[in-house]
Amino acid sequence: MIFCISLIMLLLAGGNSSSPNSLSQEEERIFQYIDGHQDEFVQNLAGWVAVESDSIQPHLRAEVTRMVKIAAASLQDLGASVMLRDTGIQQLPSGQNISLPPVILAKLGEDPLKPTVCFYGHVDVMPAKIQDGWKTSPYNLTEIDGNLFGRGTTDDKGPVLAWINAVKTFKALNIEIPVNIKFLIEGMEEAGSIGLEELVEKEKEHFFSDVNYIVISDNIWLSTTKPALTYGTRGNACFSVQVECGEKDLHSGSVGGIVHEAMSDLIALLDSLVNSCGHILVPGIYDDVAPLTEEEKKQYELIEFDLKEYKASIGVKEIIYDTKVKRYLERIFSKRKSSNKLTVSMEMGAKPWVANINDPQYEAAKKAIQKVFNQDPDMIRDGATIPIARMFQDITKKSVMMFPIGAADDGEHSQKEKISRSNYINGIKVFASFLLEISKLHKTLQEAPSLKTMT
């Protein structure tokens, strides 16, 4: 029994005594190919960035659909079986109905002896105009000092292409892809992933039935130099607060001071929500916040966080911290004795998400990061809200991991969005290495029960 347990531990540790960062012959070939073809990979990204696939603005919906079809063609070139699934109609606030872009469901490989990894990403982007403060054209990929500037480079066209290029490298070198891989790629993430939850629900017994691991690459590191793996995100609740006063605009000189002004009410309401230290003042809001566990506290102590670097990366001089709602607003409003009408409604929200950092794919990702970046990743929870993570976990009951390749200063959603050439190319490497590592680890775990029966 002792022998068998020791053998299992050895297998989980890698099965040999070589350095954990040493590369296999396959990895050496793969990494050399990626280095040798990096200009090609950058040009591919330039082609994707050039498509103004802004999902927020309805008049650009055709461009979003075009971008989805370009991504689908790239997957077909890999030999993947690709379906474009219709997700229905979106009704705009004006009452106009427009078609939603299709969602890509693709698969490559159906070997029952291999694990199946499903990658999620999106190819739509936030709005971007040169007059917003860009120094380069947002839809013309521009390289400056090793950084690739353009809308979507880090969120999320760059990571999506990095995954496709990783698989492409296996195919180019005639190396067997060690896993079955599936892709779910959408074009409405920036607008709330409209229609996606219904599609995932429909496909949980079909497309997702044989999936073992789901990987999302749609966020960034905590640092500009140290990789990270994300195992949790905070949720959010988006409220609309509306104060109505008179039926028409009033002259400030004639009636100023004799009516309750809606703007004054609104400012007072907003000011009542958070104090100067960032503490939310709504009673009971913190009651359901889980306390910090000792295990997490130890995990956070390992994170290399430079506050000065972080402030510079997000472009502010100071931040608040350095180391429910409708009833509350109605109560505050009533104290003002205002004759105006208050309307509070919750427009949208996202539940928080947390994963088990001991899941096999986290271990495989750590090993891949060690091989590519020669360091262990920070294990972080992300302030960004990515509802798809919780959605996947709740509906499919599969293991979900967030595996970013962008740095903290990439400026997703902002002006001058970029991804460094280094992160983009190393991202392709680390995704390729991850596929090898998860294949080996999954096989080890599958064999472990049979080893126990030998006792």
C-alpha cells in the first residue's frame, strides 16, 4: 500500500527527477516554431483588429457578425467541425429589433481516451474612436516599443487568436494534439452576452457532455511582469436611479430655489451610497460576504503586488485602499421631503464566481507557466466581472479556470489598449504547453484508481 501511494505521488509530481522547467522535445519544437512565426501571428492579429466588431453600437452589428465568421473560418482551417448557432433577436431601447450575431461551437478531435478542453472567448470589442484619446488608430494594429496597440488586442481577440495559433502550431509540426479541444466563441460579450445563457443551457447535454475542463482567457494579470491564474471574480449589481420632477424644463432664474430640483435629489442619493473610504453604506450589504480563510490569506501572501506599479498601470495617482439597495435609496429620498418621483430598478447583475485551485487544470496551467515564464503564477481573484465563468460552472457542472495572458497595463476597455508582443507570443506557447500538461495529468489521474486496486 505504501509503495502504491508513493508511486501515485511520483506520477502526480511528473514521474521523473528532471527540473520542473525543463522542456520536452515536443515543447522545444513547438516553442521554436512559434518564435520563428511570430511575425505571421502578429499579422493575423492585425487582420482581426481591423474589423470594427463593436457590439455596443447597433449600426456595427454586421461587422460583429463578419468577425465571428472570420473566426469560424480560422477554426475550419484547423480541421475543426464548426457550427454557427443562432441566438435570436435583440430588442433595442427604441423598440427596433436586430439580429444577434451567431455563436461559434467548434470541436477538434473525438478520442475517448483523451480529455476534452473547451475554450471560451469573444471577438467583439468596446467602442473606440481616435478622438477618445488614442495616439494610434484603434482599428489599425500599431507596434510601438514591443507593444501591439489596437482595440481588442488584449480583450479578447489576442487571447482567442493565441489559442487558435497554439493548435495551429501542433498541426503545422504534425504533432498529435494531446487533447480533444472545443471552442465556444461569441460576439456579444461586451454587451452582456445576450442569448448565451440559453444556448449553454440547451447544449449542456450535447456540446458540453464530454467536456472535462473549461478555460476562459478574458482578463489580465495583477502585474505587468508576473503571470497570474484567476480562480474567482466578484459579482456586481447594476442599478438605474431616476428622479422625475416637472413636466417641462424650467428657467433657473425664474423658478430656481422654489422647486425641488431633480439633480440635487440625485446627487444626494448617489452620495449616500459610498463614503470617502469606499465603504458601501447600504445596510446589510456586507452580511453575505464570506470571511477570508486562512488558506486564502496564505495564498495572498505569495502574490507579488507593487502598488506604485499598479497605480501607474491604471493611470491614477491614488486609490482608496492601500494594503441591498433599492429600499435604502427610497428611505434616503423620503428624508428629503422631495415632491419629485424616484424610480430605482436593477438593470442587470452578475453573481460572484470561485473555483477550486486544486483542480487538475490549475496544476497543469501552473506547470505550463513555469516552463514558459520561469516563475510561479500569482493566484488571484479578479475585480472584473465575467459572468460566463459562473454561468458555465452552474449549468455544465464542469471545472472552470481563467487563464489570462494580458498584463495589468494593457488598458482593456480604455484608450491605447494594447498587448505586448512578448505576452502575445508567450501566450501561444503557454497555451500549447498547457494542452500537453493537462493531457499528462488527466491520464495520471485516470490511472490512479487502477493503481490503488493493486494493493
